Amino acid sequence: MPLGWLQLRHKPLRLLVALSGISFAVLLIMMQLGFRSALFESAVRFHERFDYDIALFSPDSVFIVRPQPFSIRRLYQTLGFDAVEDVTPVYIFPSVWKNPWNNKRRSINTIGFHPDDSLLAIEGFNESRELLRQQDVVLFDAGSRPEFGPVAEKIQSGELLVTEINDREIEVVGLFEMGTSFGIDGTVITSDDNFMRLFPDRQRSDIQLGLIRLHEGRDADRVRDALAEYLPDDVLVLTKQQFVQREKDYWNAATPIGYIFAFGAIMGFVVGAIIVYQILFADVSEHLNEYATLRAIGYKNRFVSGIVLQQAVILAVLGYLPGVVVVYWLYGKAAAATNLPLYITQERAITVFLMTLAMCAISAMMAVRKVRRLDPAEVF
């Protein structure tokens, strides 16, 4: 049986405190990394599920929740390129949703497009978009926050649901699945004609997003470069990867949210390291005589230090496991409450485990300095 484990087991209460501290650090690190990942993953849900190869976006737009308009002519100009198969003009703007159960009003993301065009590359959407040819109808995101009311449940049960958007009577005729983000609590999709009825002061010639689909086999990067050179500077020409990355960069750099979550993970690492250091330092201090004896009978510093490092590894493994179990439970609760994509990935689990090992190893190396400087003659 490892000597490090025997020493840890000799003080059960101290061992329990150490494991609790490490588990808390694991929980804090993984929760912060989970929220940070959910921030980026949820922010680009539409970017990834729109059906396109190249996007046109206004350079004045900072992110997709409140995009700035640009002329629809820019989108139609791209049809002059042989590589372009078809295009979809998209209208995006927040509207005011009236909860039909309690009459409370809440901002909801509203997207308009022509039902003949392809908008979302998700299962079942092409069938649902045919319903949008009617007047004053919308599709509702089943992954929206519950504050909008039990809309999905009513539609799935076959009930008629009529409410108001921007003080205009609207019927919800179908559902699609997208989900929330840190900037979007819910979404409705409707036809371009219905969008103009909801926003009568907006111009049909001004769109917020242009989706371009290329013929199969065409290189999106080359076509993007050609379009960027051809079109004026009043639009951005972005491949799908660039469009996704632009949104992530905004949330990571232009807002404090990404920094806060990263800082929280670092603080969890520091807190865990301090707790482990205090536990190991106290253990080393209590066993100075034993370590001095080992040194006196000929054992090298490497062996004595190895005992402390062995304790650190054991603490890391035993503290990591309960921490992950608690995080799994908390992820489920948080995901159910917020509809954010919170789950443990293999990459994150491995990363946090390696961070836990590093945290404990650093603490052990700091605590073992007292052993390395130990002179058996002074102890005895």
C-alpha cells in the first residue's frame, strides 16, 4: 500500500477536508468553464444552423441580436457569380411578445424570410415553413424560456394559440427547436410579409442578413474573396466559419462575460491550490521526525519528496471524482432552468482533471520545500 495513502488515511478528518476543498475547486472550475462554453455555443446556434455557405452582414453590426440593416441589392448582386446557386434575404429584429396566459410582455427575437427560400438546416423545418404562407402566423422556438408561457405544450397538444406581437394579433401555427442564449430568450420565425406587418416602419429593401448558397463543389473561401472584392465596403462577406468566429470574438472580447467566466475558473484553481498546500504543509510539519529518519538512514530527497507528491496525486484523483458527480447534477439543473447547452464533454473532463493534477502537484512542490531543506541533525 502506498506510503502516501497511509499518511493521508492516518488523519481521516483532515483527509475529508482536503477532498472537500479539491472537490469544491473542481466544481468551481468546471462550472465556470461550462458556462463559458455554453456562452459561445448558444451564441452561434443560428450561425451554425442557418442554411448557407457565405453570409452578408453589416459592418456596423456588433452581434446578431440587434443587427444593422443593409441594402438587399447587395445580396442580389451576388447572383451574378456562377458559383452562387441561390440566396435568402433575412430580416431580424426584436419584437414584443404578449404572454397569452398572464398578459405580461417580453422581448422576443423575430426572424422573417420568404417561405420559398431555405433558412434553417434543421430537421422538419422545411415542412413547417409552408405554414408561414398564411397571414399573421409565426413558428415558435420550443427551446425558448418558460416566461413566454407553455406555448410548445399547447401546440403539441393540437390547441389553437393566438397572442399578440407588437400589439398585432398573431397565431402560432408550428414549432421549431433552437434554444436560448445569453442574448436571446426566445425566437419566432415568420414570413417576410408578416414581418413587415409586425414592423410597418421598416423598409423591405433593408435586410439584416444575407445567406448565400453555392453550387456543390465550389470553394467558399475563393468565392468569398471574389465577392468581397466585387461588393462595396458597406457589407461584410463572411464564410460560415468566419461568421461563427466573429460572434464568438464579440462575446469573448467585447463583453466582460467571457472574461468573468475565465477569471472564475482561474480563481477556482488558485483556491484549490491553497487548500491542498495547507493540508500537505501541515502533514509535512507533523512528520518532520519521520522524514528526518528516512534521510538519516540514507534515503534521498527524491524518495522523501515522492511521498508528498504521491499524496498530491491521491488527493487529486479522490477529490476530482465527487466534484464531477456534483457538477453533472448541477449542469442538469442549470440546463433545465436556462435552456443553455450545459453538459460535461470528454475534452472538458480531461482538461479539468489535468488542471486538478497540476493544482495538487504545484501545492506539493511548494510544501515539499521544507523537506528538501531538512537537516536530520537539526531535527534530532
